[in-house]
Amino acid sequence: TGIIDQFGPEGPTIRWRTPIKAGYAGPAVADGKVFITDFELSKGYLGAERALALDEKTGEVLWSAQWEADYKGMLRSWANGPRATPTVDGDRVYVFGAASDLLCLNVEDGAVIWQRNFMRDDGAGMPIWGFSGAPLVDGDRLICLAGATPDGKVVALDKNTGEEIWRAVAADSGLGYSQPIIYDFSGNRQLIIWNTDAIHGLNPVTGRVLWEQPFAVSSGLTVATPVRYGDQLFVSAFYNGPMMVEVDGSEGSARMLWKGASDSEVKPDGLHALISTPVFDGKNIYGVCSYGHLRCLDAQTGDELWATLEPTGEARWSSAFLVRHEDRYFLNNEHGDLIIAKLSPEGYEEISRTKLIEPTTPSREGSRGSRLVNWVHPAYANGHIVIRNDTEIISASLLTE
């Protein structure tokens, strides 16, 4: 409560700015601290990744932890730093680098409690766009998108020691990049893993695969997080479009309700999302499509109700992150704008827009040229928004004065 209705002419008050280095990873805010990771290239594909803890009110760096990272095998155009938001759990924070370095750190001083590298220790291969997916804490388990061989696309570790508890799903196809997430279906908790050949529902305690829904995704681009409403689960991929799945929690099974028919990025049907996770409210789906169109779909059929380029403009891989607040949405687009808007089946209604941060990351598109983008999901916490680019992290107030 107490959040602004619209931005003033000068935009939100910037509480602090702190210099950092490159990366796509979003910030995590917990217990008076902001946690972030970054990367500095030294030579070729070699460099150093860091985890930092900042004071939430002042932006002062409280500590940093650094480790060497080798991005060899990653597409050079995108070898720009960590992707995964830090996961905070009480007195520990788990950080996951783009070269599969997983570290458990003390939140007070950054001391390393344990660490693991899935490529070195578990035979994982480097995904072309690097390792992603924030580690997921579930009880004493830390669930990771690992790519371990054999049979370890997803691995659960003891969060206290780093020792393996279970592994699941054969690692004989692409790992993908989508965030592991746990949902409750009919009173039964299921771990949802979306990789390049299927969506899987697992028992999060044992790793037993409960069901599998085939969905072949091109170029490994399972990026957006699967979203749930009731017993329905929605996914969307850049090339291969949308799919709606119905999950029977009591039976531990699932079936496809509908799926898009187009595998074309330039002639999509429904929603072909890439970076940003869609919003699913039970009746409608809102998301950003392959060339920047914000679309609204009928959730029961997948039919498009409307589309607009107003929040983003048209560009390949264009992105905006949607966060709901009461009866409206905050949108962070790739240009560094923060937008307040209302979304409904009737259309897009923009209320207010301000420039929040400069886009600094090159989006290299080959013959299509290049542009600077901000592809970082922000943190909303305690009446403020925290967001970063490749040179700074900032905190801005969204509170009414």
C-alpha cells in the first residue's frame, strides 16, 4: 500500500546508485540487504564473477565474494555475466554463475560455506547461452537446473552441505534456461521443470517424475517461467509458441489442452515469449511476443484478443517484465522505462511512464544490427524498485510523498 498512482515530471526519487559490473542477473532484497552478481571479462572467455551484498537503505557495499569463471563454449555475443537472481534463505545466500559455479555464502560476510561447479564436478556441458535458473530452496533441499550426467538435468542438493540428494531427467537433450518452480495442484506439490523436449512434473522430495508433456523447443529457448492458475499450466517459447497443460494433481498426470501451430518467429500465433514470463489470471494471458507486441490471449482457447507495440516498440527479442500491483501492472521495458498500465480483455491503457535506468547491454542481431537493452528483472521491495544495468545498480522510491 501507499504506492504512487503515477510518476511526477522528474520521475521517482533515486535513493542511491552503486557502481557494479556486467550481468543479466536481477537483484534479491532480503532482511535489509540487496544481493546481486556481476562479471568482469579479463581475456578471451576468462573473467571473474562476483556476488555482492549492499545495504538496502544506502547502497553501501557490505561485502563481495569473487571467483574465476570460464565462459568458453558460450556464444560470445552473450557472454556478459550471470543470469540467475541470488536465492536468499535465512543466514545463507545461494548464487549461480553462468559457467555453472554454485556457491553457498554467509549473508553477513560473504564467506563461502560450500561450492560446486556442475561442469567440473558433474559432467555438465555449457549451454550456448550459459547456465540460468535461480536455485530453488525447498525444505533442506536446494533444487538446481544442473545438466549433470547421467540423468541429472535437475539435481537436488542438501542446502547445508552441497551433497547430492537426488537427480532426475535424462541429460541427453538441451538443458534449457527456465526457472525451476514448485506449484500446488489439488493439494499435491509438484516441481515443474521445462527443458527443450518436454515439460516435467516431479515429486520435489524424491525427484520421481510424475508426468511428462512433450514440447520440442528450438534453439534451447525455454526461458520464461511456466505459470499456473488452478490446475492449468502455461508455457510459451520464442520459436514454438504457447502451450496450455491441465495437471491432475491427485493422479499425478497431465494432458495438453491446446497448443499454438506456428513455429515462425515472424508469423507467430498467440504468444511467442522469450525473456519475460507471461501473466495468467485464469481467464486471460498477457505477455510480450517475439517482436515486442504485448498480447492478450483468451486462456481457454489461446485466441488473441488484442496486441499492441505501445509498451516496447518493435524489435526482435524485445522485452518487458510485467509485475501486477492491485488493479494495474508495473512494466519494465528493455529501454529502461518503468510504466504503469492497466491490462484487460478490452485493451492496454497506459497510465504513466518514466525513464528509470539506461540500457547498456548490446543486443547483437547479426545482419539485423544491434541495439542497447536492459534485460534485467527488477526487485520490488518495501515501497522501492531495485534494478541494475552493466554499470550500476539503483534503488528508486515508489512511495507516495
